[in-house]
Amino acid sequence: MENMTLYQKILESNLINFIIMVSVLVFIFKKAKLGVFFDKMADEIRNSVMSSADAAQAALKEYKEAKRSTRNTESEKAEILNKAKNSALNMENSAKEHLLGEEKLLDEKCAEKINDDVNRVKNKTADEIFDVIVKLSEEEVKRCLLSADNGIGMQKAILDKSIDEIENLGEIKF
């Protein structure tokens, strides 16, 4: 076997098979356009990596913003509490003012009602007193007129005096 020719050595070494196989694969790649397919896959992978990098940058930026905002949480909390306290105080003051106004209005209405009641009672009492005086005056006049001791002049004087008193009382009433 040592005398083998170069041709025989090539056939036995599978070099030709390898070259044929590579040629067939190259032909298949060209006909099936696998190069374009591989390019598309490479582009998709590249785009995916780029979008992942952009998303990572956005996430990092959002994380930094969140971290910054958590630093101010205590001051924002204190500010919100202060605003709430101020609002509560304003509401309390407003309620007090409203209550004082209502109390003043109620006092005025009560005072007006009391004055009306007092005036009504005064008028009623005055009417009752007037009626009693009129009755008493009539009785006195009748008694004087009917008594025989006084005489006619006395009756006339008493009658005039009674009439004057009744007229004076009538003026008081109106």
C-alpha cells in the first residue's frame, strides 16, 4: 500500500467527500437563500438586544427617579399633614363663625319674641284694667245717682267727673 498513488490516497481520505459535501451545502444555501434568513435572524437578534438595552436604560432612569422621589417622602408627608391641619383649623374656624352667627340670630329672634309677648300681655292687661275701671265707674255713678243723700247737684258733678274720667281712660287706650 505504500505504492498508492495520490489519487487513491485522496479517495481513501474522504477529502473528496468533504469537498462534495461543502459544495452541496453551498449550493443549498444559495438556492434556499439561507443567507438572507440568517441575516434576518441576526437583525432580529440585534434589534432585540438594542431594544433590551433601551428598556434597561429606561428602567434604570425610572429607578433613579423613584429613588429620588423616596428621598422627599418625609417632607411631602409633613407637607400633606400641615395642609390637612390647616384645612381642619380653617373648617373649625368657619364652623365657629357660622355657629356664632346662628347664635346671634337666635338671640335676636328670641328677644323679638319676648318683646312681642310682653307687648301683647301689656295690651291685654291694660284692656282688662280698662274694663274693670269702666265697670267700677258705672257702679259708682249708679250708686251716687241712686242715693238720696247727695242731691241732684252732687249727682250731676259726679256724673260729669265720671264722664271725664271715662274719656281720659278712652284716650289712654287708643
